[in-house]
Amino acid sequence: MSNVSLTPLFRRSIGFDRLNDLFDYAMQSDTPNYPPYNIEKTGDNHYRIVVATAGFVEKDLRINLENQVLTILGKPAEESTDSTIEFLHKGIARRSFKLSLRLDEHIEVQHADYENGLLKIDLQRIIPEEKLPRQIPIGRKANEQIDTPKNEQKETPKTE
């Protein structure tokens, strides 16, 4: 596997040094193929993770969020082994799994639902007001108040 260097990208960005670590992690780890899952964008700031968990019941599943890592765990209840059953084909894998997904710092888990063998986790990007785009005034210090021009100031009515 080739080693990818992101050094040229860092010349035009500030504070993205952790991005290189994220790419290194993605290149080294094997992508899990069980259970199958989708990541859907349902709106500008809305996302959904859908995990196919055939053969599991709701109590066999757990969802944890720690340090912006969403972990979905599945551990099936022990099956009773019936010695009279002989599988000619066993295509439904009911094995334990651990699926971990890293979330952006402003992504919040809104809701989780389990129906018809599909675990659905709704996410939303909630950007704090101080992180929203804003215009930076030139030549003023941050604590100075910006005056409006005199012709735009509203006159306050005099009370007598």
C-alpha cells in the first residue's frame, strides 16, 4: 500500500493537522463488510445511518457515543442448538459485530429507531452561532462598537 502525503494541502490550511492522522487511519484499517450499512444525506444538515441487522432483536443492539465516535454493537442472544436441524445453506449471519464511525464535531445524534431488521440513526449538524460565517470589520478592534452613519441612525421620539 502506498503512503499518501498530505503535506501540500497543509500549506493552505491552518489547524488541520489531525486530518493527516484521520487519513492514515482510514488507509490502514480494513473497511468492515458486516453488517451492511448505508450513510444517507437527507437534508442540508441532516444525515441517517441505516444498518441492516437481520436476525437481531432490539435488545441485542447497543449504540454508544464517546469522543465523537459512534459505536454500534450487536451481540445476538444464544441460539438453542437443535440437533435435528441440518443447514444446507446458512446465509443469515447472526454473529457479533462492532461498527465504529467517527462524527464531525458539530454532528449530534438525534434519534435511533429499529424496525424490520433495520437500525436507523438520525444525525443533525448543529453549528453554534459563533461558528457561523460572519463579516470581519477592517481596522477595528474586536471590542469596539461599530457606529452606524448619521443619516442611517433612527431618531428617537422626544417624550414630553
